[in-house]
Amino acid sequence: MSCCDVVIGAAKGRLYRILDYWSGDISTPREDTFWDGTEDIMAGTGWEVNGVTTLIFRKKSHGKDIDDRWNDWHLMRPSHVIWARGQEHGEYVHSLPSGLDSSASATNKPSIPLFYTQDEIKYHGFRGQRGYTEINFM
């Protein structure tokens, strides 16, 4: 996810968080404010019911940050939207077995059993854990 403007959110019951991030390379995205940028989320809400998270937010289409500036040409076309969800305890998705996968060790005991904690921003895996789509926001 190099050079991507990112919105990351999480919800637990009626508690939620939705923040504006920038991913400058393949490392973990950082909040825009870390890079001296601005938080361009104008409004949002979220909730989680029976393991299903719903997040709704409004973000400025003409933000103050250089990478947040869309012009009318961008707004009239579908946007490339990348999505991902976190790893679930006991249901890890790795392209090569890791120390967390039971088949990866002779003892079937990972060295850090709770490496992936709930609602933490960390590697999300592949296959059904991430994807992309095109959305026309106009």
C-alpha cells in the first residue's frame, strides 16, 4: 500500500474510532498528523454487532494535505478503494506458515500465542483478508 491515503477504523460494541492515515511505503500506515498532515475526517460513527463491524464516515474531498487534494476530474471517476480486515485468533492467514500456525512448529505452541490482538493495526494477511474495488463517490 505505498503512497496511499488511508482511513482506518475499528469498533467494539458501540465504541469506535475512525482516523485519517498515510501509507508512504509498505510499512504500517501512520496517522496524517504524524507526518505534519491534517485529520480530514469530518464526521463518523461505528458499531460492532455479532462480530460484524459497520463504519460510516465523511471525509473532505479537497483536504489540506498535498496527497488529499482531489480535483473535479478525480471526483467524476470511480476511486480505487483498498480494504483489509485484521487477523482473527486461531484463524491466521500467512503465505508461508509462521510461528503462530500450529503446523509450523513441532510442539504446536507458538512462541507468542497472542501476537495478533483484537482491534490492533498489524499485518492483515491475504486471500479473503484484503482486496480492492472501484467506487464512484459522486
